[in-house]
Amino acid sequence: MNETHVTVVGNVATEVSYGETGGGVPMANFRLACTERRYDRQRECWVDGETQWVTVTAWRALAVNLIGSLAKGDPVLVSGRLRVREWADGEVKRSRAEIDARSVGHDLTRGTTAFRWAAGVRGQPPGGPGPAGAETGDEVVPEWIVSAVEARRGSASRSGAGSPAAPAAVAASAVRALPPGGGPVAGEPGEVDGRARGGGAADVST
């Protein structure tokens, strides 16, 4: 089956909504605002163009990790499968763009962040477990990544307690940890009811 995979850059427009399906599968979603930036030659400055709204949906480990990682306003990159949902509202046909996310990360062209290993990742550096209950399917972390993280930690420990805090430590202290909440969510993976989600300007009339 042919699928359209996309990578989109934008800002988190709503708080992350978390829940579980009737079968206990974790699910999270949020609205992503993608605003075009263009250079106005007359005004000689960069201005905002049209904003596109996309619903981003994540499942299982990715859904759990989103809860403690993203907040409204964060600049992010989202990669996944693009779908366009269509329905009839009376005599009007409407549609909405959705991304079934495979990967989500902060846009490092806009700032810095600190990475924490999720629990259940084989080969993760010592002392790096992530949120409880996060499973990654026993993903193997390459040895060169483990070595690089351990080397960075060793360098930070040698800098001394009296030296300025390393950027990674500063970023880690600012990480938001939002506990999973919300009740059961109807539907199975791939089936999302967006009527209860926030974000505004979600529908596009055709």
C-alpha cells in the first residue's frame, strides 16, 4: 500500500492530550501550527505568511514520551504518515490533515534541549532511564552513541562543582514533566476522533 510520509516543522499549538484506547494502548495528540516565513522586500523584513493546521497523533512509547517532553509553543519537527480525513457536515464536505507520527523532536535551530533515555532501551547509558512505563520495543542503541554520552558525562564531572553549569545540565533542569492523565480514548491506532481536541481552525471546507 502506498503511503505519503512527510516531515513538518512548526509549533505545538495546544497542550498534549493523553489517553488510552479500550485495549490499553497509550495515545497522545496535539495541534501543530505551521506558519510560512517569507521576506517582504518592501518592508525589508521577515513576516509571517499563512498558517497551516495539522493534527499530530502518536501511539505507544512515543505517546508516553510526548507527555513529559512537549508544551504549548514548543518548536518541533514531526515526521510520519500523512492522512487527509474527510467527512460530511450536512451538505458541506470538510477535511482535515493529520500526521500519524513516527518521530517527534525539538527544532534545535530555535533553541537547546536535553535528551533522556527512555526505559526499555537496550544498551542505554547507565543512569539514563526515562519515564516509567515507556517501552521502545527493545531498540538497540549503537555503541558509539553510548560511548559519546558517557564521554560527555565524564567531561561534565571533571569541570568541577564550582564551574558554571553545562548547557545540558541547565536544559535538563528546565524539562517539564507532566504526569499522564485523561480517561479512555475510543478507537484503535490509526482511528482518531478529533472533535474533542483543541487547536482551532481545524477544518477546511472543500
